[in-house]
Amino acid sequence: MILPLEVHVRVSPTQPGQALTFDSLSILKVKVQNPRLDISIVPTTIPKGPQFRGGARHDAAALATIALNQAQDLNSLLLHSNKNWHASLRNGSIGEVYITMEIGFTRLDIVFVGTLGYRNWAKISRNDEEWRISHGLQDPTSRSYLIHFSFLHKE
């Protein structure tokens, strides 16, 4: 099978003005299996007309710029080549990576499954900054992200 060199994953909310929520794990697994493939998540729906975000009024062009910068941060945060991050995606200890995006804010909910995640709950809860750094998930400079860890225990 011949893969393309570049893939854009176009995402948009189901209703205008609503936050976009999706599980990106399948995208991340494709990237892990094909590291040379250039994958990027691209928001396709930008609100039209003036909107208030963060206490300031923004026109459509400003909102589009905010959304594109936010997507670049999201792509660098998730689609990187850190070996620990790739191992966690490959070995099945991460079951879901939910992304909730609004203009100006993104929440990542990384859901661990199985006994490995359950046993390491206290360690990751106490040292989540250390875990993030070791897996290449440092906060982007925009500070518009929240990373949350959840654990599902399987017998």
C-alpha cells in the first residue's frame, strides 16, 4: 500500500459556536506506525463576525489566526516523535486521547486503560509534570491548554 506524504485531519464542531470534541487516538497510532507521514489536525469551522473571547472582541480574521495558532500548538503537542509517547500509544496503555477545542482553549484528556495505568495512578498524579516531560507533552507556550489524565481499570 502506498501512503500519501501528507494528511490533513479536518475537524469542525457539529453546531456553530459549540466546542469540538473528538478522540484522536486513531490519528496518533497512524503517526506512530508511519513516522515520516506528515499529519496535521486542521480546524475547519471558524465563527463568522465579531466574537468575544477572553474579554476582547475579535473579528473573523483574528479568530482564524487564533484557531490556526492553537492547531499548530496542538499538532506539536500530540504528533511528535518522543519514544516514550510512541511506546505508550503502541502498547495499548493509552486507550483514548480526547481533544476538546474551543477558540482560544484546548483540553486534552488522556485516558489510560489496563492495570498498568491503574497501578501508576498515584505516581502520575503526584509527578504529572515529570511524566509530561518524559513523554514530550510539555505545555505549549500559548498556555491555552489543559492536560488531564484519567484511568480505566481492567481486570
